[in-house]
Amino acid sequence: MTDAAQKLVGPLTFTALTGRPVATDPYTNETGVHVEHIRLADFADVVVIAPATGNVIGKLANGIADDVLTSTLLAVTCPVIVAPAMNVRMWEHPAVRRNVATLREFGYEIVEPDAGFLACGDVGKGRLAPPEQILARVRARLAASDRKRS
Ligand SMILES: Cc1cc2nc3c(=O)[nH]c(=O)nc-3n(C[C@H](O)[C@H](O)[C@H](O)COP(=O)(O)O)c2cc1C
């Protein structure tokens, strides 16, 4: 989780829901032996960023790695699925349009946001895609990776 994500939802909530540790800081880790973002990158079969902010999309498009999430992303070789969520004006900003296009060039799969009422009260495209839709894309990617391996 990024620092901003932790201001909205505490990491303990995710630990309780998943029964797994939550990585928040690239300079600490579970074992004290491994470099956490490289360990996570090696371990991953697929990476899903949901919700992906305009900020993180901008960082990834430019190779910035200044937290545990973006550092891990620079080190992964597995499929990456990005599900953006933001205000409609942010989604339509030319910088975000360009950054999303760059992520597609990297081979990242983008799960387009839905249109409708947004948390800020505006109406437009920017709502996180339904979780079932994101999960279906994850399953499809994992099935494709399994087919490649066999
Ligand atoms: C209540 C609240 C909700 C926010 N929701 C979003 C959002 O849905 N999408 C987005 O791109 N930014 C949103 N922001 C702005 C981000 O928190 C801000 O850009 C932050 O720097 C993102 O950091 P991160 O990408 O490292 O998580 C929100 C901010 C606040 C205060």
C-alpha cells in the first residue's frame, strides 16, 4: 500500500481480510533478509493495481520507483493489470491519457473505469471497474500464463 492509500484504509484491515502481511515500506520486510520489492516481484504470478490513481499511473509511465508499489513494478516480469479510478476530469487530462497509452505500450492491461456517479459527486467516466470484471481479467491472464508454461 502507498502512503496515500493508508490514509484511506489501514493496512490492518487488509491483513485481517486476507490473512496476509501488507507491504507498506520498501525499507522493512518480513524476514529482515530479502529486499522486499524484489522478493514481491519474484513471487508474483500477476500484479493487479486496483484502484490505480492518476499519480501512480504517472509514476509507472515514467519509471519512477519511490515507494514499495512502484519499486516492485519496476522489477516484475509477470503480467500487470491496472484498474484506474479517479475523477472524470483527471481521467480526461492529456497527461493521464498519455500515461495510460504508455502503460499499454509496456504491455500492461488496462481495465477501463466505468461511467456514473463518482465519490466527489461528479458524473462521468472514472469509477473503478466492478471487482468481478477485474477478477475475470486476472483469471484470464493466469490461464494464458498456464497455457504458455504447459
Ligand atoms: C478522499 C480522497 C480521495 C481520492 N481519490 C482519488 C482517486 O480515486 N483517484 C486518484 O487518482 N486520486 C485520488 N485522490 C488523490 C490521491 O490521493 C493523490 O493523488 C495521492 O498523491 C495518490 O498517491 P498514490 O498514487 O501514491 O496512492 C484522492 C484524494 C483524497 C483526499
